[in-house]
Amino acid sequence: MKLIIAEKNSVAQNIAHTIGAYTKVNADKGTAYCYANDEYYVAFARGHLYSLAEPDVYGADKNFKRSYQNGELPIFPEEFKVIPNKDSSLDDLRQFLTTLINKSDVTEIINACDAAREGELIFREIYNASGSNKPVKRFWVSSVTEEAIKDGIANLKSAAEFENLYHTAKVRAELDWLFGMNLSRLYTALDEGYTHSVGRIVTPVLGIIVGRDNEIANFVKHTSYKLILDNGALSNEVYEEKAAAEIKCNESRGKPVNVQSVIKTEKTENRPRMYSLTRLQMDANDLYGYTADEVLSIAQSLYEKKFTTYPRTGSECLSEDMVDTVTNTVKMLSGLDEYAQRAADLFEKGLNLDKRVIDNSGVTDHHAIIPTLQESVNTASLSEKEENIYRMVANHFLMALDDVNKY
């Protein structure tokens, strides 16, 4: 038997359905369960089941002021300890996963947590806590359609390929701990009576926001002047004082104007790249006012519902092996009234598959967010926000394949 561990139940259900693991197997105790058939168990986590231990586990005083006064700061653990997180409702699930991993009939573990560094860390925490040394394979896909799942199962990767990805996530978590635990304790101790929460990312970002807000608050307005003709033409000269502009205006009134030069230029505007998560969050905020967290949650939902590909990506292009996928996805979108004409126009001109679209060097863990290739698309099941984000992804995908705009 092989044990597949996904990061979320919804993904586990998709995998189980695809491979025919329809039998529900309950834990001996508690409410945890998995899916099974004659070849596979398909289990799931619920995000991070484990976390780095708090400073008091290493002997630091729980009172921040005493910790500071006793000279315990900064705290640099010789070796970070990973322990079950504080959510006791997950105890049954943690125990069940450990039991499954160590079952005598399980010969191989398949890591099907989200294909990103955080998914890698979530799986390794579960696997390491089990104490097992059974062989591990990596299930790595960018969408959870049946076709993608079948391909992922048929082409499992070696876990060793993702060792650096795991260490990247592990170091990120440890850096967050070192900054957050030490500086939060320090500033709380220095500012008696007020609890501070300092973070490696949130605090610098907050500093940038405050600095920019201060610039705006202290900005001094300054008015400059130009002469304008009745036809809308502007003078080249800029006048710092209104009186000087008025003098020149009066001197020029009623006099003929000679055209000294005409500059004619052809401008080009390249089409946008496909969406990374950050760019999608920025555009959705501008267009709909959605927060970054909202957009990530919506994009994650669309991924789990098989409408779009994996959302946590910094890439804005696709890999070379996806040329056929691009063509077939445009064909799929041509079946929807909203995109039919645009798709037809693209096919008539020819899809623009230059380096802005197809570029292996621009793809890191995952390619850009694009619509998932399906036999048919029915957006009626989506919420208003999900439909808005799907529309943004689909439109951006099509725009990226168009020609450069000249005007």
C-alpha cells in the first residue's frame, strides 16, 4: 500500500476520486479519517499541524520584562524544536497520520501537499514527527483536474529533488521566530504596559507605509504656470510665478503664433504578462478593493474547484512544455460567450508565444496563474468574487497572447 498525504481535505477528495479510493477509513479513536482502495490510502492535513516551540520551552522566562532584565535576550536556540501546535482539536489527526505512516502494510509515502515550499514544510513536519524512514515520493502538479492528477501519479518525483525547497521553508520559519520572538519581547519589555508584536515582514512594511504617510502629510504644494492657446497647445516655458505668466500672456495676446517644431512619434505598449499572485492581488485591489488575503483565499478556492492553476506563484510566464496547453486553453475559452470573439481574433492573428509568455528561466516552483484546462467550464457555481477573479485570470491570459499595441 502507498499512503498519499495532501495538505487539505478538498485536494485529498479530488485525488481519491481520481484514483478510485472511495472507501472511508476512520481512526480507531477520534474523528480523523482517510480514503482507501486496494492500493492507496489518501489522507490529509489541515495546514500546519506542528510549529516551532515557544522560548519558554528553551528555558526563557514567560514574563517578557523578567526575560529582558535577566539578560536572556536575544534567544538563539542551538537546535529548533518542532512540537504539536496549540490547537488541541488537531491531536486526533496528528496521531492518525502517524499511525498511517507507520502501518505495516504501508511501503511508500507520497507527499501531495501543496506544490510549494510551505507544502513541503507541512509534509516534512508530519513525516519527521512520525519517526519513519520509509521512502518518500513527491506528487507535484499545478492543478487538480483529473488529467493533472493522473499525470502527477504516473510521474512521481524523487523527494530529494525538493530538499532545498524544504530547507528554504525551514529557514524562513526559523528567521521569523528569531525576529518575532526576540524583538516582540524586547519592545514589550522596553515599553511597559503595551504589548508589541514585531515581525520580519510586517514591521518593515508598516515602516514604509508610515514613512510614505508622513511624506504625504508634510508635502508642500507648489503651483507653476504655462500659457495655453485656444486650440489647447501649451507653451514650453514654465513660469514659477503667476505674475510673470500673466505679463507674458498679455504681451502675446492678439499676436500671431508660429509653429517652431512638430514631433510625431509612434508609441507601442506591450501587452501585460500573465498573472503571478502578487500582480493578481494588486489588480484585484485596484479593480474591486479586495485585500491581498481575500484574493489569495479566492484564488485558492478556484484552484481547489479546478478553475485555475496553483495560486502561490511568483512567475508571470509558462514553461516550454505548455505550448499545447496554451492553445487548448484558448480553444476552451472560445466556448464561452464572454471570450469567444477574442479567442477567435487570436487564432486568426496567431498566438504570440514569445519570451514574455513561454520562458523556462522565468518559471520557478510554478508557472503563472492561468485557467485550468477542462472539457467544459461552468462558472454558475462560483460566487461573485470567485467569478470576478476567474474573469481577471482568463482576460489576462488572453491579453498576454495578443500583439503589441501601437498608436
